[in-house]
Amino acid sequence: MEPGPTPVRPLDQDLAGELLTAARTLLGDFGSPAHPGLLRRAPQVAASLGDGLRHACRPVDTPDGLFVLRGLHVDDDTIGPTPRHWSAAGDAAALYDVALLLVSSAMGTPIAWEGQQDGRFVHNILPSPGHEEEQTGASSSVLLSPHTEDAFHPGRAHLLILGCMRNHDDVATTAACVRRTRLPEADVELLSRPVLPILPDDAYAEAQGYPGEPPAVPTLWRAGDGLTLRFDPAYTPLERAPQEHRAAYHRLCDELARVSVAVSLRPGEILVVDNDVAVHGRVPFQARYDGTDRWLKRTSVRVAGRRTRPPAERHEHGYGQVAVEAFA
């Protein structure tokens, strides 16, 4: 099955207004999206949202493993200039942090990483000087290779959620669903064996120095409802694998490229990606660092009761990185 148009779940004016009103009330009560009280109350507020909003936040049910939630309005002047680094963002565009937390809470449990962006539950994704060629969200001039978010860690999110604040240059997010690929059964069997580790990416500097032995992990796994993947070629030492394994991995890369879709988010749009079945990336672009560059907000969400991961993952050390659940 070939990729089709990006699935869209529209929010009409009333539903968008309901979400922003709830976010505005929470922000008014606590002052910051990072306030512990706001994080504790978010699931209650999300549960009280109307049927229309909760239906829009139902599980990902599309062949491409993603959808776009469309209908929120972002005022380009009100949110201020795009920061030059995530650490300079503070509570910029805080209303949308809270809106994204509510959407995330309606879908599952948001998580944060102690070792990334000061442990905040909403990350700012924007180009930063000196990071142009990295394989991280701070890069710009290179292709951000398709990957599973936080693939190195057994506690990675089930859902990746990206909210667009600014994208004047129509920079595309790419995505590809493993269930659209056509792989020989022999390749699936090969890639289901734990042969290679996935190492921590450059956003986790402390994890890169972890003393434990990197665990070998499978690239593919058959869950109850279909094939899932754990994939990050930029941080997988493929040269260590036998030739037949490398060849199968390259065929998977080619197939993911064949079925890839490009989504150019507009301000206010929210992209939801199933992190178990779809990989995501970004096309290169030229950063200006003048306050008008692409700016996304990101949350990571776990979904209780999902059985999409090999049982052996629970024994991995995760390179010492700790994920914190918002409602814990």
C-alpha cells in the first residue's frame, strides 16, 4: 500500500476554543507549564474535556501511523521570536505548552527525561548555532535521518507529539510506517534478532559515557497487531554486524524511504506519530537565527497496556537515563 494524503483530524472553532480555554485556565492557576501542580491537575482537566476533543485524541488508527490535529490558531507576533537555543525558551508560548500537555494527557501519560532539556515535559525544537550538522532536533543543514524517538531506551514513548509554533519556510517533517514496507520474510527474521545496540544520541551527553555494556536489540518485532520497529541508523554501529544483517538493514532503509511521507506543519497544527510503527525525521534547511526560524513544541507519551515491545527490553539498563511520568 502506497502512502496517501496526510490524515487530518479537524478541530472546529468551538473545540479549539475549548482546548485553549482549558489551557489558559490551568496556566492562570499555576503560572508556568512546568509547575508540579499543573502537571498533577492536567489529567483531570484532560478527562473533563468534551466528547469531541476526546474523540479527536483517540488512538492512532491510520495506515501511516500518524495524523495531524488541525484547528488551533497561533499568533506569530504574540509568541515572540524563535529562541536560539532550547535553554533560552523558558516559558515562551506557554499557552501552547499547556494545550499540548492536555492533548498528550488525553492520549496517555507524558514523560520527561532527567537528562534532556532540564527535565521539562514539553521540549522546544528549534535550530541552534553550532549544532547545524548534528543528528538531533537542534540541527538544520543536514537531513535528520528517519528514526524512532529515543530508540536507545526501553522506556521510550509510544507516541511522539509535535506542535508547530512557526514554520515560515515550510520545512517538512518526514515519516515512514514499517507496516507499509514490503520486506522479504527472511529479512524480517534476520532483523528480529538482537544483533546490534542502539547508542544514545547527542542530546544525551551523560548517557554516551555510561560504563555498562551496550545491549543488542532487535530492529523489528512482531506485536499482536503487526510489525513494530526500533530504528536509529545514525546511532547504530552497523559495521559490527554480519554482511547479511547489514544487507537486510539497508533494504529496510530503502523500503522506509520508499513509503516516506512529508508533512509541512503550519502554526497551530499538531502532528501525532506512533513511535512503535513509524519513524520520523526532517529535511535540511538553512537557519537564519533571526527569530523567524522553524519552532516546534514536542511531548513524548506512554500509553498504558500497550504490548508493542519485546519482553527482554525490561532488562536493559537504558544507559543510566531516567524517564519521569508526569502524573507519578
